[in-house]
Amino acid sequence: MTKTLSDTSPLMEDAETIRSGFDSLGYIASRDISTAVYLAYHLEKPILIEGPPGVGKTELAKTVSMYLNLPLVRLQCYEGLDEAKALYEWKYGKQLLYTQVLKEQLGDILKGAKGLSESVERLHEFGDIFYSEDFLEPRPLLKAMREENGSVLLIDEIDKADYEFESMLLEILSDYQISVPEIGTIKAVSKPMVFLTSNNTRDISDALKRRCLHLYIPFPNGDLENRIIDSRVPEASDKLRDQLVEFIQQLRGLDLKKSPAVSETIDWARALVLLHADSLNKEIVEQTLNVILKFEDDIQTAKSELATLLNSVKKNT
């Protein structure tokens, strides 16, 4: 019988308890995020997390794993991903070794057999052994379902995989089981808590969305981003933190190829601390724009607006 994660845990008592626990681990979550995690845990449903890159989608699954003290099993999606890499494959080397052993013992196995049909029947018994769970190599999806005490399964960047791969996931996300033609149906020992992330590079199928709770994580507002920086880079002064967050908030309003993500804001704060900056000025910003902007066109756009951006920062902090 499949175990479930939904037995009441004091760690998952309510959304506020979850948010407080995440804070202690350095993940500053909004109320929407903690509520989604609470519902997913108790309803035993996967969460499909969408949003721009770098806003904390993958980090959320890692945080839940730490918070619940469960192993994290991660499947990184890419174009052409198939079941051999995601579900299972056969241990062909082990099968070949056993085949050689069988050949050496063939005389003993067939000794006393009467006729071709009886010989084939005896060999058939050994053939079935080669396609048993002893020869099955679990990949991330099967590995997550075999964890005795549960796990957190992260299916990262599902939008990079093919629609065919999405279809393969439907049985797993609905019934927490997989079908192996040579063996039959394998049910989860314990239901994992499942997170799927998407950067919105393509639409996700309706069938997959129906099986999941939906969570969209946008770029944070200034107050939330300030708390995130305070948690992740506590050595940054209050003045520096306020100014860099305000600068990032203003920068995202420009017409850029790629707006700076939260992860890049954190990197920038660390870089400014390393450079012993206690506030923003034109020189230090120009020297470090490459930390938060990844395209040269974006850097030049920011430089052309730098005076306006810094004036806005000084006015609002």
C-alpha cells in the first residue's frame, strides 16, 4: 500500500507556519507561495511553478526538501528527454553477465528435458528473470517513488521537454505509478511531493495543468526583495540594500532583453560588499553592471539611463 505525505505534521500545520519555517532557511516566501505548498502537501497534488528565470522556482523545491528533511530527487528536462533517462532502463551489462553464466550451465539446465517444447519452457523461466526488478535501473522518476519515507521530486524546466514526455508524466502525476511492459505496474512506495518548473518558453498542455496546482512567481516587489537580500546577504548595510533594491526595481522598468532576476540581485549585493561599497554611485554601478545584466545591449541601455536611475534611487531611499 502506498504511503502518503499528508499525515498531519507540525511543520505543515498552516501556511504561516510554513512561511516562518522557510524564513529560517533563508527562503523569503510570499503568502501565495506558502499557501500553495500547504495545499499541495495536504491535497497530495503536484505544483506547476511558472515565472521568469531566477525568481526562486527551483529554490522553492530545494527549500521544501530541507524543511521536511526529505531527499530531493531532481530531473532536469531537455529536448529529447525519454523514459530511459527519466523513468528506468535495464542493466544490460548485468543481463549480459547472467547470459554468459546461463550458457555455461546450459547442459545442466536442459538435462533430462524431453523434447523441444520442454527445453524451451525451461529456458523461458530463465528469460523472465532477466526482466525483473533485480535488473531494473531506476532513474529520477522511479527513484523518487521508491523512497521509503517520501521525497521531493523536482521536474525542472518542463517547458524544455517535448509534449510526448508530458504525456508520459500523466500516469505518474495522477496515480503515482508507472507501467513497465515487462513487469507490469509499479506503484509508489511513498507518494513524493512533486514540483514542476517552467520558464514559459512554450505552453504546457491542458492535461498536465489539470493534474497540478498552479503557482506563478513574479519578480518580487521592493519590500519582499529587500527582505530576500537581508536574508541572503546580511553583511550589506541597510543603506546599500535599500539603494540596490530600488535600482533593480527601476532597472526592470527599462526595455531590456533580460531583466535582472532575484538571483542576480543577490549576486550583485555580494559583489558590492566584496568591493566595500556602502552606497551606489555612478562609478561602482558601471563597474558591476555585468553582474546583473547578461547582454551588452542591455548594459548600454542601462548606462544611457544611469543618471536618471541613480537620481530616482536617491529620491526614493
